[in-house]
Amino acid sequence: VESMSSSGANQDGFHQLSLTPTLFWYDNTHIVRTEHYRDFIYNPVFKMVARGGFVEDKLSPIIKRSCERLGLKDGHAKFGCYLLDDHSGDVFTGHLDGGSYNTA
């Protein structure tokens, strides 16, 4: 384990980053392949989200049920939603009303 400075960087200036699985689909800034939306999220065969529908409201309960049924690893794998954790100790997501949800 390399020592980290207060900025989160090790002595070489690199930052530790990791992906934390989340059971919620957040619609804020994210990276995703177009094919994932087209071929999975909006695919009418899976009946998850109608094209133009609000993904966050529809998909989060489906992810949760899948993980309850198959376990976190198998139930989460096909959804691929993670939060990028920079290990700063800051809250991952927040709301304008002052509420927050810490997934760590």
C-alpha cells in the first residue's frame, strides 16, 4: 500500500480510482456506450424503459430486484452502473435540497 498525501495522490502524483457498484441508475454526468442504451436499456424485448422514458425511475427498481434474485455480482453485471470513487472521502452524490446518499 503506497502512502497518500492529503490531496489523495501518492508520491508519484497518481490518484487511486475505483469503481463502486451502485443499485441506482443516476442520470447525471456519466460515460456509457450508445450500444448499451440502444441494445439493452431501450430494447423493447427487455421491457425496461420505453424510448424517451426516464431511465432513473424505471431502471433502479429492476437493478435492485435483479441483485436480490441473483446476488450483487451476477445481478449487477449486465447493468454496468458504477460510481467513480477518487477516495477523497467526499460524498458521491448530493441533492440541491441538502440531502445526500453515500454508497460507500
